[in-house]
Amino acid sequence: MSGTPHRNSGHGASRLDLRDRVPSNAKDDTIKKLRLYHQANIPHYWIVDPRDSTLTVMRWTEDGFVTLLRAERGEVVLAEPFESVELVVGTLFGDDPA
């Protein structure tokens, strides 16, 4: 699950980059790409980490990304920018949503 950074057009459209983190690129996802996406004004950045079955949701601020949520398999969350949708975190790792 990966996306390409987009410049925020300022039209209020949500842009999101969703990363499936693997051990070989974990440092890139949390340092290099985070800086790049901040410069590109990506409003939200999610990291799906299969090593520990966690979801990290971050929001852009002028000073840098702020972590809004960290959740693990077995939790149900309302995560920006999709707060109206209940997300079963385990489904990101192939769990049956039922």
C-alpha cells in the first residue's frame, strides 16, 4: 500500500499517503518520507506496520506531523481523515472484519 506525494491544492480535498511498512524501509518511512511529505503538504500520513500489527495516523501541521492515533490489531478506530468510518485495525493485516 503506497502512494505518491501530491501537493495540497488548497481546495480542501483530503490527500492521504498510506504506507505498508517493512523492516527494510522503516527508517525511510519514519524519517525521510515524513520530511518529504511535510514539505509537499500531505495532510495525513498513515503507517501500517506488519511487524507489530499497528496503525499510526499522523496529521500535517506547520511545525511537522503530529501523531493522532496509534492502534493495534483487535481495536476499532475512527481515524482522520475518515472519522465517519469505523476501521477494524486487524483488517489492514488480513483479518476477517466479522
